[in-house]
Amino acid sequence: MVQKSSLNILIIFILAIFISQIVNEVNAEEIKDGIYINITGTLINAIKNCYKGICNIENAVNNGIYADASSEIENGKFTKLIKCTKESGCISEKPTEYTYYLEQNSKGSNNKYKKLIKCDGDGSINDNTGNGSNNISNTDNIEITCSIIDSFVESSEIKHYLSDVEGETDVLITCKSDGCNLENKDIIGYFINSDENDGKIIVCESEDCNILQEFELENECFKSGMFIFKNKKYYICLTESIKIEISNNNKGNYVVKGSIDNIFTDEEDKYAIISLDGYSVFLNKNYNNRFVYVDKSSIGNYKVIERNSNCPKKEDGLTVDKENMLELYECINGLCNERK
């Protein structure tokens, strides 16, 4: 009788384990892949990274941003973001801006990111109940949701996006074939906005970046440093009358004369060295404590002379035309004085 009772207990125990495994498997299947908050108040063991029903506890990264898997309302659409800082740990918040973020979980060994979080309106209107009102745009009352997108870029391309990292200052994301990175806040220049390519430009100055609409741009130069739109092409004004198209055909370093309200330099006795390609024109701060020579001839268009062979020539094609060369010195962070 004792043996039979022990056998029954053993059978019940085995059944309990079997049922528990089934329940766990069902629960595991219900866990969506993605990032979840584990605890708050610290970055240690702050998130759960789940894949195929298995979740690993991980430390969060300071200023890291993740899509909150618990807020997924449909395939790939999230209503909340997990934002992690040293001060508050990880907090789940509703997005408040049309913006992009670097997806922290996609950071590679080269410290660049393979994925972005894109937040924009999904077309649904809030029910005005007052719940989660901070996810409503002040302009169109459309609910903002976020999705994770690949940052794939062809080797010859560069893409730029506007990002709201700290809720106060908009900064620039640059994506190349090896991934994306956040530019320094002090970057200065004009950048083609890859997501809104229909006449929208990102302008960065004074540690803040904003969108410029096509209608805000002039179509002729009347001072140096202007970014203009003419005949469906973008140009930068190097002087009051000389402009150059933003194009890979014109890729290189140029100088812009200082002028009032010039984002590169408003000091009229200085020249700013700018780098240009088919996707941007920005202040090149790598020029420090050196002489710089510039071809200011009609062919040179104020391009920096990189080699002696690029010097402007006289009509004989051999003699250097010194009158069409601009000599700069005392360069500090790309801003130089003219040597007269």
C-alpha cells in the first residue's frame, strides 16, 4: 500500500513537471521578440532582450534608446520608446516628435549602428480621452508611432536624418555603407534630408539642427554663405556672385567669404573652409595652424589647392598664376585669415 501511494505521488510529480513545461512553452511563444524593461532606477540589469521566447537580462547603455516591445500594437509598430540614462535608469515613454533615433541594440563593433528607430504619424487620430496626450503632435493631432528600420546605404551614398536625442536639441544622424552615427552637436552646415527629399534640407548651427523647406530658400546669391535652390538644384554661394552646385562632381574643399548671418562665419575679414559632396556642405574644422592656398580663378571657383599641380596657370599652361591664388593662414577650426 505504501509502494502504491509512493508511485501515485511520483506520477503526479511527473505530470506536474510536464504540465509546467507546456505552460512555460506557451508563455514563451507569447513573448514577442524585442527589448523590455526589467527594472528601473539603474542601468544595471535594466532591460530584457528576448528572442524566440528566451529572454536575457542585460545592462542598459547610458542615453540608449530602444523600441518598447511591450507596446507593439501591430507588426513592427510601437507606441512607446525605452529611454535609458544614468540619472533615471530606463523609462518607457510615448514618442512626442517626428524624428529618428539610433537603435541601441544594433550597435556594431565599429561603434556604428545598423538600424534606426523612425517615429512618425501612423494616420490614427487620438480619441481625446486625455490618456497619453503627450503622443499627440501640436499641429495635426495624429498619433505618433515608431518602427525599427534598416539603415542600408549604397557605398557611394550618404544619408542624413534629424534626431531629437535629449528632448531639447535636434542633432544630426549620418548614415554611410558601414552604418550610422550621431554627429557632434557643434557641426555646422547644410545637409540633404534623406527621408524628406522633396525640397527639404537640414541646417545645423549653434548646436541645433532644423528643417529648411524649399520655399525658404532664395534662388540667387546676394551674399556669401547662402544655400540656394535654382532649376531644381542646390548651390552654395562662395561669394556674392560665385556659386557652386552641391554635387559629387564638385566634391572637395572650398572657401566661403565671411558675411553677416553666414552660418560658417559672420566675420567679414575671415574665410571659412567648407567640405562639399553630393549630400552636404559643412565647415571643415580639421584645418588648424597651417597655410592654405585657394584657386580663385574662374575655373577654380575658390577651391582649396591640394597639390602643386592644381595651381592656377597662366595662358601658357606652365607658369603659376599667383594673382589668382588666395593665401590663407592662422587657421583655427577651419576659419582663416587672408595673408596680404
